[in-house]
Amino acid sequence: MRELGSVDAFLWVLRACFEDRTTAEKAEAFLYTFKQGKLTVREYSIDFYSKLPKSVTGPTHMVTKFHQHVLALVFAVNEINKNPRILPNITLGYHIFDDYHDTRMTCRTTFDLLYKLHRYFPNYECDAHKNLTAVIGGFSSDTSFHISDILSLYKIPQLTYGSFGLEQRDAKHSPLFYHMVPNEAHQNMGIIRLLCHFQWTWVGLFAVDDDSGEHFLKVLEPLLSQHGICLALIQKIPNNYKWDYLDYATDLSLNINLPLRDSKVNTFIVYGVTMVFITLCTHIFLGDPNYGENASLRKVWIMTTQVDFALTGLHRVWDFEFFHGSILFSIHSNEPLGFQRFLQDIKPYQQQGNEFLKEFWEQAFDCLYPNPQEPVDVSETCTGDERLESLPGPLFEMHMSGHSYSIYNAVYAIVHAIHVLYSSRANHRVIDGGQIMKLQEFQPWQVHTFLQGITFNNSAGERLSLNDKREMEGGFDMMNLVTFKNKSFHRVKIGRVNSNAPEGQEFIIHEKMIVWQTIFNEVAPLSVCNDYCLPGYQKKKKEGDKFCCYHCIPCGEGKISSKKDMDDCIECPSDQYPTKDQDGCIPKTISFLSFQEPLGISLASVAVSLAFITTVVLVIFIKYKDTPIVKANNRDITYILLFSLLLCFLSSLLFLGQPRKVTCFLRQSAFSIIFSVAVSCVLAKTFTVVVAFMATKPGSSMRKWVGRSLTNSVVLFCSFIQAGISVVWLGTSPPFPDFDTQTLNEKIIIECNEGSATMFYIVLGYMGFLSLISLIVAFLARKLPNSFNEAKFITFSMMIFCSVWISFVPTYLSTKGKSMVAVEIFSILVSSAGLLGCIFSPKCYIVLLKPELNSRQELMRREK
């Protein structure tokens, strides 16, 4: 008889099994009487079973669909026992227990498995002791963890086949706990990706009311918030419901049915075990007996892996078409060869002593086996020849389900671990009394050593492995539920989710394969709190509501929203501008004063015309260079002035066309130097008039300044100063082509950035200074008696010049783009034309039209 290792640990297990504190305390007192000695199983068993409450009898109706789990285990064991290459000369046996969805029964059946000597083996019976190697189960998290609490004391490996989050339990609590399904985190990620794919942001959640439901909600809610999804409602559904509480049942039915009538919530997530699904269906029926005809109940149901589409015998007449189009997360299944034939060959009368199979048969086929003590209608009698394939899918499926496949793989994992263990011992020739150690002498914890990280092939030809977290590798399939009028259904694989898959393949969905409810017109429905904000609008939160409920307001000026439901409007890139509806961006056009547009053509024509006129005047003056009127006031300075004016007119052409590096570098500096030369010539002419008048006075010392030396010095000195300023400007911060994307909404202005604005205004200021000096000197000398005194013409020309450039500065600063360039060109042309017209038109008039006045005698006479 096996001995219990720790009395204190066993007391903790007993407290978990008993709800009655008095009973637990009596058990505790009983066990402490053996504290000085050793507690035997027989003594424990008698006391423990005598104190179990009589209410532990389990539910009246079983979930017949789960019988496939049992048959998958039997099929796997039979398959292995027939395979001589795996555990030769050893017959694999099994014990099957039901937890009845009850914590106390879970504890009881676990102890039954450990200590009651059943001797049932398939194929034959032998006089052998029970050799428990591993436990497969349970299906729910509560059952699995309660079993684990007991098995961990004996270091017996446990392979659970239910799909639930292991994070809710400390992984170190039981290092012998294995999960034969992928991590639930893959499923959570798949739910998020699925909701985001169809843009379902307002969804409901029905979750089992236990620790696993709390854990699921705790994990899922932050993920939903991160992806902009809200839970419209959260409704907890009990796992083991007590129907004798009528008021609670009524309230729960109301809480379930009311949200289903909300037209905004078209998507519901169902999390929990199959009993939760059955309870949900029951309350939908109780809340609305005409649920089959109620279009508002036709939603998109997203069911997690643990929820199997199953009904008990009580629900076989109900209509479940409102689940048509549901999306199910399912454990991957690859049906082994011969499984369906195995199911077809099952007959209850061939399984002598298997009362559980008879109970399944009665409830699945709604019949009764004859009881000699009770009269039974012949039409209700089970013949034993009923066929499992005739049962509707919600009662029993012929194809191996994902959970059955996990049980099947769990058997193979255990067997392969035992095989490796046995082979390693045989190879090392571990001898005990001259004989190789028998398999019966192995301990369960030794199997655990070989289960960790095991990789094996099952008979279905699939290679499977457990990772370092003791979880099955892989992800989950996504299935679409298609229902039919005859209460059958079909699952269609529409995708797969696996966080560990290569990039881009973590979530795969084939949307065109999905069949939706007919009320949705075969397209994915909307499930949002309010209508989407169209492009051109942004979301504004409604006070007091969740963030998924919002108002839609237009984007602010200069901003756009190109997608639906944008939280904030954004600005267009600098080279684009918003459309009229503010739902997109349009590339800006390039803007510069070109030669092809009317304004450019006009300015260029004027510049060329004035340059031509200047050239004509220069030719006239050269041709009549020996005439008195040309010789007056320094002929060489006149030529320089005309040539500089010619260059001024031509320099304005540098401002037309697309600004480039060379033109930007040259145009301001060239214009400033040329214009300074022109103004310096005007100033020199003015000084010539003044000096000439002063030199006519008797004994004047100004006679030595009369001549070319003074005028040349003035021109060179004033021009060199401007040239020096320009050289410093170009050497430190020269102008360069620039793109102005901010000034105009719809255009990009290509302009010459002046580099240093300070140097630019110094250049303009110096030209203004020379112009002001010329104006003052010419104004003072305008009435001096001299031969053909030019001072009064220079005064008028400089007044025009100064007026133009004084008005230029504010106009230049207030305009942008083409207008700014046009203003500068206009100022250059007008000021240059003013000098040309005011100074040279009177002389040209005399030279060409009044040649009789162009004589020395006439000039002398006019001087007198």
C-alpha cells in the first residue's frame, strides 16, 4: 500500500475539496492523529469518502459531444497496442473519470484514480498492479488546476487538453503540468486582428464567471483599448449553473437578451467552456421563445477555442440558425486514418460492463435500454444498432475535433516518452538482481524527464513538439460555421493565427470564403458605436461615453483626414495642400516669374526695348561726339553712364526665369554694382557742374580740379565701395535658390534666398545714399549759370529715382513670389528709364531735331 508523503500538504488538498468547514475540521483532526506515524491510503479513503456530501451526484444530462474525447483516447490506446514498434510486449491501459463540472467530484475522482484498484485493461485482464504513469485532463482550467494540486504532490505528469491561459497559474507551481494546445495568447492576438480587419470597434463579450474568465478579461481589455476597440457590454455567465434560483435566472436572461437587441452591437465574443455556450443558448430561448424568427438576434458570434458548438439532449429540438456565420477559433486537427471507421463500429452491446457508453447512447439517440422492473414503450427502446453518423453535429461529430486530437496527441506524447525511457534503461543495462529493470518499476517523475521538449510523429503523419514552456507548438485555425435546416452544420477553414509564424503570416484570413448571416446581405456587417467619421472630419469624444463613441467635426483650416475615423487631422506635406473637402492632399505647383507668362513677357519686352533705346542713344552720342552738346559735361562719363544704363536694363532679365544657383549668385550683386556705377556717373556729372562754375571765379583754387581726374575719381571710388560690399556679401552668405512652401497654399515659390538680409539692405542703402547725395548736389546746382547746365535734369531724374526706390522697400516686403520679383524688375526699369529720359532726351532732341542749337556760339549766347 502506498504511503502519503506529507500530512500537511494533504490537509490543504482536503480543505479545497470540502465546502463544509465542520467536515474539513473533522478530517483535519482525524489526519493529525497519524502525525507521529504514517497515514495509509486505506485509512484516508474510508474517512474521506464517508464525509463526502450526498449532493455530489453530477448533472442529469451529459454533453454527448464530449464522448468523442473518450473515444479518441480509446482509439489512440488501441492503435498503440497494435503497433509492435512502440512498447513491444507491453499493453497500454487507461482509466476514465468524469469530473461532473464539480470541484469536489474532481478531487474525489483524482483520488479514485490514485488509490482504487481497478483492473480494467483493453484486450485482456491480467493480475497486475495499477501503474499510473501520467494523467490526461482536464478540459477546463478549474478542473485542470484542481487535479494539478493533487498530482503535483506525487510528481505525476499531467497533460491537459483544454485551451485556457496558463498565465493565471504560476508556471512554477507544477513543473509537471503540460499543455497539449498552443498558448492562448495566440488566440487573443487573433481576436484583436480579426476585429481590426473588419473594423469592429463596438463589441459585446460573454465570458465564463470563473478565474479563467477574469484572466481572459484582464488580458483582452488592454489589448482592445490599444487597438481602438471598446466593449459595449461584459456579461458573466456561470459555468455550473443552479437553475433552482429562479430570480437569478430571470435577471440573467434579461441581461443576455437586452444587448442582443442593440442594432449597433453586431459582434459578440463568447469565452468559456461549452457549458457556457449551452447556458447562453438556454437564456436566449427563455428570453425570447421566437428567437429563431427574431432578426435582431442574428449577430456575428466569435467563439473561442474552449467553446464547442454542442447542445445537450434537452436542446436537440431547438433552432440554432442564429449562429450561422459564426467565426470559431479552433485547435488544429488532422484526423488519423481509421478513426471514422472506429466510430462506426462502436456498438453498446459489444462493450460489456461499460455502463457509461450505454448512458451516452440513451441520451444521444433519445432512447432507453429495457429495464425488467419498469415498462417501456417499444418505440423508445434502444436497439444498439443506431449509427453515430446519423446524429446531428451539435450532439456528436464524426470528424475528430481539435480537443480530441489534443487527447490523441497526449497519448502519443506519453507513449513516446515511456518508449525513450525504457529504451535508455535497456541500453544502459540497468541490472537489478541480474534482470533488466521492468517497466512497472519506473516512477512517473522519470517520464516527466523525457516529456520535456519531446518531439514525435503521430500516426496521422504530423510532427509535434512541446516547447520549453511545456506547451504544444503552433497556433489556432479560424473556422466559419455554416448551418443547415436539418440541424447539421459544417466548418469551413477561413484562416489561421500564430504569433510565432514568419513575419506577414501571423494572421491569415480569406474573407471571400466567409458566409455571413443573410440579414447582412452576405457582406461583413458594421459593429460600431456610431457611424464612421468620413475623410475630412475628425473624431471628438462624447462626454461620459467610451472613447469608441464620438462626434465628427470638420478638420481645421490647412489640415486633412484622408481615412475614416481619424483621431486628429494632419497637415499636408510642405509640397502639398489640402483639397476642397479636406480629404486629401494635392501636389503644389511650382511658381516663378517665367519668360513664357504674360507678365514675364511684358517685363522682358520693356527691358529689351529700353536697352535698345539706350543703345541708340549711345550710338547717337558716339556719332555726334565732336558736337558741343556732347562734349559738354565730360563726354567719357556720358558714355559710361549710357553703358551702365544699358547693363541695368539687361540685368533685369536675370530676375526672370527659374532661379538657379548662378543667376541667384549674380543678379543682386551685378545689379547693385552696375546701378552704383550709373549713380556715381550722375554724381560725377553734378560735381562737374559745380566745380566748373566755381572755377570761373577769379583767383579760384578749384581750377585744378576741373578735368577728368575729378569725375573719374568719383566714379571709381563710389563704385569700388559698392563692389567691396558685394564681395563681402558673396563671400560670407551668398544668395541661393530656395523653395518657399509656406507663403502660398497651393504653390511652391522658387525664389532666390538673399542669404544675408543685412547685406542685401546694406547694398540697397548704399545705392540710396549715393542717390540722395546726387539729388541734393544737383538740386543746389540747378540754377548755376553754365553752358547747358545738366543739374536741373539730373535733379528731376534723381527725384524719380529716389521716389521709385523709397516706395520699393515697403512694396518689396509686402509681396511674395512672382509679385516680389516683378516689383524689383519694375523698380530697376523705371529708375533706369528715369535717368535715361530726364538726362538724355533733351540732348537727343537738340542733336537730332535742333542741330542749329548744337553750336558753340549758341551755347555761349545762352550762357550770357
